[in-house]
Amino acid sequence: MYDEITNSIRVSVKPVYLEDQSSPDENHFVWAYQVRIENLSAGYGQAVVLHDVAPARWNGCIRVLRRLQALSRRHGVALPVTLLVVPCYHGVVATPPPYLWWLRRLARGGHELALHGWTHLDDGPAPRRWVERWLRRHYTAGEGEFAALDEGEARARLLEARAWAGEHGLAMRGFVPPAWLISRPGLDAVSNAGFDYTCTLSTLLALPGREALHAPAIVFSTRSGWRRMLSVWWNRWQGWRTRHAPVLRFDLHPDDADHPAVLRCWSRLLERALRERDPVCLSEAVARAREPGMHPATEGA
């Protein structure tokens, strides 16, 4: 069986040797071919998500977006990006007017803005179990802001973040928790706050009903050389393993254009996705979770 996908069209060819019609002694061989052509464009999407959008990470965000723009032009397709905005990143409340103008321009240009916490810092109750401690203190470097919040505190931060967005005229329909970590009470607060969607590392959740769609992420850790090396290795395999996922996410961070091996890896994976999948923003992707029978996933997976 031979299988190839180009421009969201899958062509599968199965050769069958017809022994009774062949004469090997006379170098006469007869084959039949079973050809199957499938249009995948209605079911397979890819979403690019840019994390940690804040004035302190602005330059890195611009570098990632420039690379995305170059890939978009090369393949002749529009490439919408969901930008995850942190209003008070690491406690810094200053918001330069040029940065706000930049966000509004991106939103007008077909990109999407979503909230990504309030401070992006985990100052919740101390972890009690070693797995929780490892996730919150080492795996995420203490940035999983919503990992351990009760519903009241989560609600307060969401209200503050939405007030900031409203004050600056920034529409944000989705919420993605920092490091994808969120407590059950925190998820309840997000569901009740009027957002259209949220997500974990592998699942998109349509709100408020929490219909789930399997949407694995390509994501890199760049804090050290060994992390970058493992990330490249992992994501090469992840790209192959998730090739039939209904939605494939590229969850990029501002540093992901600063390390050549990381940049090459996600660029190549994204170029392949652009040949095989429809580019969508998260709000478009999560609409598929509401469709009956559309690739269900376990909530919170």
C-alpha cells in the first residue's frame, strides 16, 4: 500500500500482482492497482498558537510571526494565528500604546486573540504531592497560574483580565491556562465566565458544554540545550504519530525562533501540515468539537 497526502487530498494505491495473467519466463508481468482518493479538507485542520504574548516578550513574538508569514507566503495560503495574551505578565502592568496598536492590527488582519491568564505566575497554594510539585515547580518553572486556584480566585483573575481586555478594545473569545494546567474549580470558573473554549495539552474543549476534540500539540522547551535537543527529537516523532489527528496544534513560544534546530524542526513540520491540512484558528477548530460524531476525546485528556 502506498499513501500520500497533498493539498488535503489523500491518494492511496494498492498494487496487486496478477499471477495467472503473467508470464515471468517471457518477462511479462501484469499488475492491477486499486486507487482510493479522499478529500480530507473538511475534517483535518492545523492551528498555530502563539503563547505568552506580552510587552516583555514582544520582540520574540515578532520574530516568530515573521517566520510564520514567510511560510504562509511560500505556500500561498492564509495562516491565521491565535495569540495568547497575558495582560499583567509576571506582574508588570505597563502596556505601551504601540503594543496595543499591534494587537489590534493583528486582530483586524484575521488573527485571533485569546486570554492566557492574568500574570502567568503560579502563586497558588503549595503543592502537596510530588507529582504536583514536579509539574508546577520544574516542568513549568512555576508559571502554571491556574494550576491550584479555587473557583473564587480563578473567577477574580478572569474578571480582571477581561476588564483589561475590554478597556483596551480587545475581543477575546477563548481562554488557555498558562502551561495548560488548571484545577477543576478553575475550569468551572472558566466555563461559567462566558468563554467559547479552552484547551489542555492534547484536547480542545468547547464551552460551556465541554465537548472535547482530540487536538495534540507540537510544543518545544527551550530553557536549556538538553531540553531543546529532546524537544526536537520528540516533536519529529510527534509529527508522525499525530498525522491523523483531526486538529494538529503548533503551540509556539516567543523563544522558538531563536534556536536554529528548534526553528528548523517546527518550520518543516508546519510546512508539511500546510500541504495536508486546512489552517484554522482555535475558535474555528473548536467549532468541530460541537459537531456530532466529530472525533470525540476524553475531557481533560
